[in-house]
Amino acid sequence: MRVRRVSQISRYLSLLAFSLVVCCARAQSPQNFRLDGGNTTYVFGVNERSELQSLYWGGRLGAPDSVPPAHSFPEMASFDSPYTTTPQEFASWGAGLFTEPALKVTFADGNRDLVLHFVRATAVNSQNLDIELKDISREVFVTLHYAMDAESGILARSATIENREKAAIIVEQAAAAQWSLPPARYVLSYLTGRWAGEWTINQEEIQGGARVIESRRGTTGAQANPWFAISRNVRQEATAPIEASEENGEVWFGALAWSGSWRITVEHTQRDWVRVTGGFNPFDFGYKLKAGEKLETPVFYGGYSAHGLGGASRLLHRF
């Protein structure tokens, strides 16, 4: 089983990299991060461009297991730079980003180019980690918060956006977190409904483009739920994809802890990665962040189960 898992990592992450790993609170190299909890491991790192890059999210790795080091993806064309093709942990809208951004702002002079680079990491305790990012030219800082639950392996992620500019900025879009899954065949599950007809499960294969699940009502409600589950499609026959069942198969899931207007975007990129971005709904948002002020996002929880949708449900309920 361990050999197969390591083989999967090598196959899916051969283009990826890390430079700083913290396993629980154990620093293993100067530029990589690793968090373990329950039966789950989450790894991300800093690549050669100083970007924070997603590396691995899945079944728990053994202590000697390693993930290939972080390295930005190559340019696909003159209009598809590594900035847009590399799966970042918290991508800002600038430098030619064409995928869904986690953060988009307008500066006082009208400029909207924001490029976040790694500054430092702080281990809060054995399961909590803070990562500080900063724009390459402006005094805008973002602190990403990671908290791994030791029992369930559910990871809590959020962000604090701080304006140290002399003038106010407008936050046009702010996510709590972005989650990345490597190329594979996936099925998306999500919940919609209406009054007296709540919790209708929708399931569809993830295709190119983006699926948006959202509420613009100022609240959560029966119309849409800020939850998702993504399951692996296992092809037993060329014409018969079989998704994870109630009790078997790999499932990645998430829940946004926010009672206001929210949006979750599930995006299938041109490199066949799946990206999930969730946080405040940018519809009618435009949050004015004055000099010296901070904006804290909601918490976006994410988890992994190797025991189907039922296993994912039980993990989240216990958590």
C-alpha cells in the first residue's frame, strides 16, 4: 500500500516542489511545510519564484516518505505564464493570472496588480502554522492560517489581509483558502434546494471550466450550502467511469464556516488540475480597507477520506 501511495505521489507531483517542511512542529528542511492529522497529510512549499505552491493533499504519508520539491510549472505559451499555470496556495490577481484569484484589490492610484510572495513562516504550536505573504512592491500583507485537527485530519484554513499602505485600498475579492487536486477524473457533489425541499444532492463529473456554488442573500440557506465533496473516478472500463461509493474510494471535502454571502468556485484548469476557491462572495462586496486595518476571512475547513462519501460525512460530523 505504501509503495502504491508513493508511486501516486511521484506520478501526480513530478512537476511540483517544496522548500520548507514542517511536520507537526518538526522542521525537516528550510523551505517546506507538512501537516499530519488523522489519516491525512497536507504538504505545500515555496518554489524558486517565492510563490507558495500546493504540493500534496491525501492519505497520510509515512515519516520517511517525501514529496518532490516545489518548482513552478513551465510556461505553456506567451499568454500562459508559470504564474497562472502553477497551483498556488493563495493566488493573487496580478502578473497575468487567468485562473480564479483568492485575493483581488484596487489601490488608491487605480492599480490592481497584486503579486504575493512568501515572507516567513511561524509555527504557532504543534498543529498550527501561520504563513506571511507580501506584495512584491506594495505594503499589503496576507497571513495564511493553518490548523490541523490531530484526530480527524481536517484542516482549518483562513486568511488575514492587512493594509500597511498610506491610503485605503478596496478589497474586491477575498477567499478564505484555495485547495488543489492533481490531474485525474473527479466527480463533484454539492447541495442545493428550497424551503421544504432542502439538501438535494447534485453530482456531476468535473469538466473544463468552472462550477460556481454561491449565496447572494446575505445568509446561508436551503438554496445552496457552502459545502463540497470531490471524489475520484475509477475507470474499470473505458466506457464506464465508476465514482467513489458511499463506503469506498477517495473523497476530498470542504465546508465554509460563514453565514453571510459566500461563493465556492470549482475550477478545472487547462493543465487538468482541479482548484477550489471559497470565501466572501465578491458580488456587491468592495470592502474598503483603510491604512493600518485588517480584514479576517471566514474559516474554510477541508478534509480527506479513503472510505467514500460516508467516511467523509462521518469525519466531518465527528469534527
